[in-house]
Amino acid sequence: AGAQQSATVANPASGAAPDLLPHFQLEPEDVYIVKNKAVSLACRATPATQIYFKCNGEWVHQGDHVTQHSTDRSTGLPVMEVRIEVTRQQVEKIFGLEEYWCQCVAWSSSGTTKSQKAFVRIAYLRKNFEQEPTAREVSIEQGIVLPCRPPEGIPPAEVEWLRNEELVDPALDANVYVTPEHSLVLRQARLADTANYTCVAKNIVARRRSASAAITVYVNGGWSTWTQWSGCSTSCGRGWQKRSRTCTNPTPLNGGAFCEGQNVQKTACTTLCPVDGAWSEWSKWSECGAECTHWRSRECSEPAPRNGGRDCHGPELDTRNCTSEICTHAAPGAEDVALYVGLVAVAVCLVLLLLVGVLVYCRKKGGLDADVADSSILTAGFQPVSIKPSKADNPSLLTIQPDLSTTTMTYQGSLCPRQDGPAKLQLPNGHLLSPLGAGRHTLHHSSPAAEGADFVARLSTQSYFRSLPRGTNNMAYGTFNFLGGRLMIPNTGISLLIPPDAIPRGKIYEVYLTLHKQEEVRLPLAGCQTLLSPIVSCGPPGVLLTRPAILAMGHCVEASAENWSIRLKKQSCEGTWEDVLQLGAEPCTELYYCQLEAQACYVFTEQLGRFALVGESLSMAASKRLKLVLFAPAACPSLEYNIRVYCLSDTQDVLKEVIHLEKQLGGQLIGAPRVLHFKDSYHNLRLSIHDMPSSLWKSKLLASYQEIPFYHIWSGLQPFLHCTFTLERLSTSTCELACKIWVWQVEGDGQSFTVNFNIAKDTRFSDWLVPDEVGTPALVGPSAFKIPFLIRQKIISSLDPPGTRGADWRTLAQKLNLDSHLSFFASKASPTAMILNLWEARHFPNGNLSQLAAAVAEVGKQDGALFSEAEC
């Protein structure tokens, strides 16, 4: 009070300028109290007659001020400087009510001026980190994220990272950066990154260290190339030869897996022994000739020389005079002349008869129709052999139910009869899908698929069985012959089409198709690479196919040439993954080809094996499709209620596994699935919950959002990523849940779920869990195809040869929107067969056969129109 009174009645000094307001040359600034040390606040003003501090609205006692007077040399005006000290006890008196602040008030004859407020805070730094880094083992070139959330403190702690007690400086290492949330990110793990990492938090009070996290970067071993085969161990007869390889490409390090397989291979060899030749017995002497000599011969054949053996020595012909017999030189008589004349006459007659026969054949051949061998594919039936019955609204379709219990299948119908006129493709008067005629043609097909237990028992004896998943939930298998067939893994979008004549005639193969879980197969990814499809095996490996099979599987990439480099990978017999095809580039081999569509890819392969689609982003605009799915318990006996948000790769196989998992957990779908485009921007995915009625529900989440690290999602190797929101209802009678869940990528696109749900009885989305795709895992023979076998063969024979005005397979490909693959089709023996195989793979079992028939008919009209113009 005394300080306030003194400040109010104070008189200006005699030398003060009467018309100037004081202005501050020094104002008090924010300070922190460290431990129990008092802090000093100072201010200086000119011209000033009095200066007092005011803290939290109250005047500081005059005795607590330290005042110093001086004169400004440039203006001659009086200068006053005042200091006070603030103790920890003064600040703690009002702690929790408001922040402690002080400001200066200066007087002159013209009035008063106030300085800025200076806040005084008690500095501290808690001991325990909110989150510390944890030890990890990672493969070389894999991304690493080490989280660190420093202790609470005032002022907020600064964070730095130590690698083996040495400071990590992102400015000196482009492979390292620290996120705004203080996490340390190693873009690609290197061997040099194997170390102990420590997160250090510090402010003006203290310096705290987290527990050290040991990061071990391991290298899985890889086989070197095989050496050349050694020479055979024997120079004559049966022996062996070997070749070897070493696990040095690369050598396993830091606990990485050693190479699987043998490092030495042996094989039997046979070196042919040399055999010297030997003479056979002499033949009998010939009769005595006109020159009074006769001869005998022998051959070097008992044995004949081989494998470098020596040839026989000595003459092979022996001649001597007939001295013991009567030797005469008689001239040919008249009988011999007559014999020679007769032989010449017979030869002349035979030549004349041959010429007459040739002329008659040519005359008959010239009178035939030039195109008698070409028959129209459109005069016979185009009826599918299918497992579905025909529809009543399309009576022209003739559906034949195959009897798979017998060894043959009989079709009622006629082959395409010869049409009048030279046109290659003739159109009938009736509908394109006209009924078959009365002829009979028989096709053979293989026996039905083997029983599961027997098949797996036989499969388990093979060396490659150990790399296949156990059980038959994600496996299909069957027995096939030259008629081909189809394998499907239901509800995954994965199938294998074995076209007709892909298996050599007379051969029968047991073929399997299986889906691998990501944790079962280690697929190495480098840099910005990411898994875009399921990992699928078909086999057995080494099967000889004369035509490509088609493997269909889903993918989750938004493909564009400028943003992606996409490769088809195949695992070799040694276990290493190799690039066999780069999509969009000219294929370096005719064994593989891939057509990439919006939701699926179709792989043409003549060698069965293990395949996966891998992409490498070329820009930050590259994106993958994520399927966002919400599940919650079907029953809620307690006050707590959990909502699980899954962030899945947008492929059917992953969704199938999550549905199966949630059924085991008793979960139900509480919102329609959404699609999110996740970009290669190094930003994490965040999830938050909003708009819950606070009177009924509260969230038990401490932070404002949850986060899934970028690399966990981008790699595609962690299939069931999800976040759980734990809610608590305030009363057991509350059954209605209404909220909004936001899912977004930092600096990217987002999706929101508006949830209105009755936790006791709501089942609006339960029907969605019923799989859309059902079917038999294995279809053998004609039942596996929409196009009947005989009709297929006639389309191929008619469209494979080049047609006039392009009325051939090229036109068919254009009408089916497959003209971007002409170079691949042209490289095969039957381009039309490749087109029909791809159509079968894309459209089974719901393809519109009438549309295909219409496309074939348009090709026929084009050829027929050309013939009409030529005739005119």
C-alpha cells in the first residue's frame, strides 16, 4: 500500500521535460526459475520520474526495488533503471490459478507508460519418457522407425539422438531424418546402422536419456551361381561328376538366415569306352568273271570301331585269277538283245500311264471349290458347356450338362458343313447361336479331382512341399489332361486356367494352386518397393506346358507409367526371388506375360511356380488402394466397447482373412467399407474419433488421434494393420452409438465414417459378410469353360490364318479391347487361342457368351462384305 501511495503522489524531478511521456529502453522478459534460484526482472525508461513493478495486478513493495539513476548522453534526459527479484515461493503461491507475470509502470510529468508483461515460470523436466525406442532386428534396406516421446517439461524438452553415444546429425546423412514427433527414421537400413540408439531430451533444468535400443541389421544369405560341372570321375564306364556353390551372394550377417538347399550337386555320368574294330568273316568267292577273275569281301563290323576305337587294318576286298576253271570271252547273243528291248518298252508304258494319271487328277482338282477346306464357324452351334442351366429368356442357348462320372462326354451336333460360295466366313439366316445338328462328336476328359487327403499325402513326398502352407483352406487341386480345366480359391479372386492342349496328349498332371500368407514367405523388398498382390504358388514346378496357363490374382495399385515401375517376381528353385517381367517394357522372354487391369492382373506363364507382383514408386504421387473396414463386438456385456478399424490392401484375399478372424473374435461389421488412396509421401496414417454424445459415451484414448507408421502400410507385408478405439458408455442402458471416425494421411486424402449403430441388435451390414464369389475349387475338362470345345476349335482354325482386310484374330482382339497385346498374341502359334483363353479367364463364370458371339459374327460380316465387293 505504501508503494502504491508513493507512486501516486510522486513528483517529477526538476530536470524532467514536461511534455514527454516515458518510453522504455529495456522491458522485462520471460524467465524460468531453475530449482530454488531467484530470478531478476529489470526495466529502464526515459524520461522517468518513478518506475514501479506490478506483479499479478499488485504493486511490488517499494523496498523490493533496486533503483539506479543516470542521464542519457544524447538527449540529456534522465534515465531510471529498476530491478526486482522473484522467488520460487512467490510463484508457487498462485500456481494452478494462473501464470505469474510482472510489468513495469513508468511516470513522467506528461503521464504513465506500461511495459510488456514478463511471465515467470518454474522450469522442470520429468524423469520418465512417455515412449522410449525398443530393440529391433531388421533386414538390410528395410525402413526403420524408432519412436521417442520425451518427458513432460517446461520449457518443452529438445530431443536429439545418439548412435553408440555419438550425435546423429540428419544434415550429414541423407538416409536419416527426425520427424516432428521426434521419431528417428532410417529410410533404408545399412550394416553401419547396427548400433545402440538413445533418445536424449534436455531443457534448462536437466538432461534425460531413454533406455538404449539395440538395432541389428541382418543380411540373409544368398547362393552364388553354380560352378561348372566337373569332369567325369572315370575315363571309361559309369562314374559321377559334381558342381558346387557357396552361400556368399551375400554372406549371411548378424543372424541372417543361411541359404536353404544343397551346396553340392552330384549326377551320374558315363564315359563311353573306345572299341576297336574287327573284321567279319570273308564272303564266298564270286563266280569267275569275263576277265577270268573272281573276288570275295569282308567288313569291319564285328565289332565296328566306335568311341574313338581303332579301325581295322588290312584289305576289305580280295581278288584272284580263275586259273583252275575254263575262262571264255563270249559276245552277247540275240537272246540278250531281245531281253533289253522288252525291258525298255515296259518302262516307256509305265511313264505314259503315270502322265495320264497326273492329268486326270489335275483336271478334277481344278473343278473343286478353292475354299472347300474352309468351313464357317458360324453355321454350327455356339452353345456353352456350363455348370449353369440355360435361361428361359434366351432359348437359342443350348446347355449340355456334362457327366463327369464317365470317361467320355458326348455332344449332339454337327460339324460345320461346307457352304456354297468362296467366302471364308458365311453368316447363316438364323440366329448366331443356332441349335446343333444331329451329328455326334466325342471328347474325352480327365477323371474328377483327387480327394484332398490323398492329394496332400502324395504332395508331402515332394521336396517342394515344405514351402507350401499346411491345410487346404487356401488351396485348390485337381487332375488334368489335354482338355485342361480351372482351379479357383473361393472368395480370393485367385484362379488358374489351364487351356486345352496346354498339357501334352497322353499326359495326366496333378496340379495345385495355393495362397500364401505374408508371414510364411519372406519376400525381400528394397527402397520404395511394395507388395501389390498376394503371393501365389501353382505347381508342381517343372511341369511341361505346351501353351501358357493364365494365373489371375488381385492387386491394390493405382497404376500409371509415370508413377510406378511394376515387376512380376518369381521364386527360383534355390529360393531367391527374380524379376521375370517388367510391365510396360518389351518382354525379354516369351515364357511370361502379364495384363494389368483395374482390380486384377492376368499372368500368362508356361512354367508353374511362385509369383508375386511388386511395385517401386517413381514419385510421391504413386498411391496404393487401402480398404478401410470397421468391426465391433456383436455383444457388449460390460461398459467398455471397442471399435476396430482395419487398414488393408484392397485385395479379396486379405479381406477374406480379416472376415474369418473377426468371426472368431465375435465381431460384426458396423459400416460400409471405404477405399483410401495411400500415397508414397513418407507420412503416417492417422485415425481419430469425433462427435460422440458426451452425455452417453466417452473415449478412453489419451491422445487426440492414433497413428500407423508409413512403412508398416507401404511395405504390404503386414496384412492386418488396425487401430482400436476403446469407448465407455456411462450407463448399461445405452445401446445407441453415434460418432464419426476420420482416417487420413498427413498432407494427403482422407475418409470419414459416420457411425449410427445399435450395439444390441443392429445387423444392417451383416449380409455384406456373405462372400460374393462361390464355386467349385476345381473344374475339369469342358465344364471349366464357357466356350464349347468344338466351337472353340473352329474359331481358332478360321481366325488364325491372315484374312482379307484384317478379318482375322486381330479384328477379334480389337473388338474385345485387347488390341494393346497384339505383339504378344502374334508371338504364339495360335493367337486366337490366346485371345479366347484370356476371355475365359476374365469372364468365368458370369461372362456374356452372346457378346463374344456377336464379336465373332462382326468379324464374319467384315469378311463376307469384302467377298461381295470383290464379286461385283
